[in-house]
Amino acid sequence: MRTTDWPSSLTNTELDELDTFLRTAAKEGDLLLDGVHGLLTALIVGPEPAPPDEWLPEVLHAPFADPQQGERVLALLAKLNDSIGAELDVDAYEPILGELEDIEGPTLSAAGWCEGFSRGIDLRAGFWEHRLAEDVELIELLGPIMALAVDEGVLASDAEFEKLSDEEYEACLQRLPEVLLSVARYWHEKAPSEDERRAAHERQPEEARTENKPPRQRDGHSLH
């Protein structure tokens, strides 16, 4: 598990605690810790923040059996959310990634993080879809994230792409912090207009999350 020493970040013990809870409660298709980190990251760097009551349903799907545990999990999720912007501000952001075992040992996987990032975009689909259709700059900025998502099968593509080499995959991972900073800067400098906001919010929530939604897959990678 990857983390930083930035004071607002969760400690490794806290990350393990949250990871264990999410795994225990997860059903098929649910986000694990890497996916939750990707989801929250997309909302932090995107066009408009989302309050907890909007993104929590993407993470938690059942009432807590133990109120004390519920308070603890919510506190950890809040701290994780708060840490992302702080880490980006001081150039200390590192994505939480999964680990996949192969014959040469564990390798990092961005599948879960990319899945979460895609769901974060879905929560603000009206903004993202309009800009991605109108401004090639945003598409170019997202290039490394899109490459990883397509490579992992998280996003479908009409064109056929060769699998990224190990070196290309690692290069995309290394670029994630700078890419996220650039995307955050893009939305700050080119904030949505009132017309864009009105059009985005007029869409029905369910439509925004299902309309033209590309097929995805979620592999069972383990976090360590």
C-alpha cells in the first residue's frame, strides 16, 4: 500500500483498517480502497466538488451494524478525502494502487483506482461530457489516465490498442500526480459557465450515471 508522510494523510495502520472494512463489506462490483481513492480524487480535481451525502452511496451500501464502527469508518473516509487535496497542494500525492501477483512477484495495478476515477467522473458527467466533446485540451491532459483505464479494461474503446508495455504502464503511473494537478488547474482556470452548470444540473441523476456509460470490469486485485 502506498501512502505519504504528509500529516493529513492516513497512516498505514488507518489505511489497513479502512481496507479491511471495505473488503469485509464488499459485494461484487463494489469499490475497494484503491477505487475509493480514485473516486475521491476525480471529485477533488474535477469541475465541482461533491458533498459526502452524494459520494458516500458509491462507497457504502448498507447500514452499519455497529454504530461505533460506523463513526470510525466515516471518520477515516473523511480523512482520506481531505488528504487528497492537501497532498496535491504539496506535490505529495500518490495513488493507492492494487497489487497483482504474478510469477515474478507482486506488480502494481491501477485497475481499481481507474474504476473509481471513472465513477467520480460519472457523478459530474454533465460537466465532463460537455468539455470532453468541446475541448481537446482536456482529452490530452487525461491521456495517461485514459491509457491505463483502457489497458485495464475499465474503459472500452472502439479502436484496438496494444497492451501497454511494463515500461509504458509504469510511465503512466509516474505521471499521475502531474496529470491530476494539470486537470485541477484546467478546471480552476476554465471553470464551468453558468450555462454549463445549469445544463449539467438539469440532467436527472440516474441519467448522468448510466447514459452512454462505457462498459467496465473490476478485477479482484489485493492491496498490501
